[in-house]
Amino acid sequence: MRLLLLLGAALSLAALLAALVSLVWTPYDITAMAIAERLQPPSPAHWLGTDHFGRDIGAMLMAGARTSIAVALVAVGIGMGAGVPLGLLAAASRGSLIDEAVMRLNDLVFAFPSLVIAILITAVFGPSALNAILAIGIFNIPVFARVTRGAALSLWTLDFIRAAEVAGKGPARISFEHILPNVANLLIVQGTIQFSLGILAEAGLSYVGLGAQPPTASWGRMLAEAQTMVTLAPHVAIFPGLAIVLTVLGLNLLGDGLRDHLDPRLRRIR
């Protein structure tokens, strides 16, 4: 399992480094078209070949990593920032009207997948990376709320929480001083998983034209533009697809490895 954790960390770090490096440097300008060099196969000049506009695919993948990671990271931040307090509130007021209202609100949001939410937002504001962030972020809120509430409920019956209540601490103070630190490991793992799902969601939204718009690079839109050229130049679709698969695989392996490492109940007896 440790090997899988290291593999996941390596794949995730590779995607993150590509995104960070693209902020200051890419081997070619992703906005510059060279029609004479369109659909070139991998070569010493273009290691991953060129697309139908003659743009370097390697440079496009680096810039696309920046878009995917930024969208997924902010969306997870929105989900965690709103969902965790809601989950703590529901657990602290377990069995009350507040708890019921929070959970039914979660059910309502779950009824609308991120793609449907994105369509609704796009119909009002138009397609963009910001709207993709809002759609994925809104869908993440009930995920973190449910996970936080489920983990917190099991803690509210323990003796150290009862001791805190006897000491005069209120539900809000107990939630943030005692409950939250004890569910942080679970939230970190869940955040890693939602991060990988966020990258998939961003690619899917961009694929159908609801995510990042030109000239912003996006792995999903690269796939959408390449779907009619798979037989003519398969590398145009293969490399963006591999980027998505390897990044999501790395984040999932990282999440599973962190879960096994951080949860003492899942550690192997050595």
C-alpha cells in the first residue's frame, strides 16, 4: 500500500508541477497557430505532436493542467468551506429541526448533478471556468456536509465530549475545538477524492462546452476538438486522455493511501 501511496503522490506532483511551471513557461505559445505544422506526429521539435491548429500539444497539456487543477481546487475549497460548518451544525443539533433542514437541503442539491447545475448557471451567465467552479463547488457542499456530520455524530457520544459539556463549553465551541480536529484526517482524504472528481467534472463540462472557453486551455476541450480526428491523428486525443486518466488515478491512489495511513484502524499490523 505504501508503494501505491508513493505512486499516487508522484503522479499528482507531476500534474501540479506542470501546472505551476506553465504559469511562467511553456515550450510554445499556446495561442500561436501554425497551420503549416498542423496534426504533426510526435517529433524532436514537438515531443507530443501538434493539434489541428499547429499548437504544441505538450504546451497545451501544461496549460490545461493549470486550468483543471485551479478549477478543482477552488471548487473543493467552496465545498469544504460551506459543507464542513453545515455538517458540524447538523451534528451538534442532531435530531432537531436544524439537523433535518440541513440534511433535506443536501438531498435537494444531490438531486442536481454538477452538469445539470452548470447548465442552469450557464443559461443565466454563459459558459466559463468560473461557472464550472460554481457548479462543481455547489455539488461538493452536501458531500462534505454528509461526511462531516456522519463522523461527528459518532464523537458526540464519547466521554471527552461529555467532559467538555460539563466544563461549560457550548456546542459551537466543542465542534471547532474538539470535533473538527478529530475528523480532519477524514476530511483531508475526502478532499483528495473530491479533488480528483473535480478534475473529471471540469473536463466533462469543458468537453460539452460549459467550462473554460478559448483561448484558455482545457483537457476536456482538447478531447472535444480531437474527437473527429482520432483516426487521422490519434495522438491529438490520446495525450489529453492520458493526462486526465493519470492525474485522476494519482489522486485516487493518494487518497486511498492517505486513508490507510491516517486511519489507525486500517493500518496493517506490522
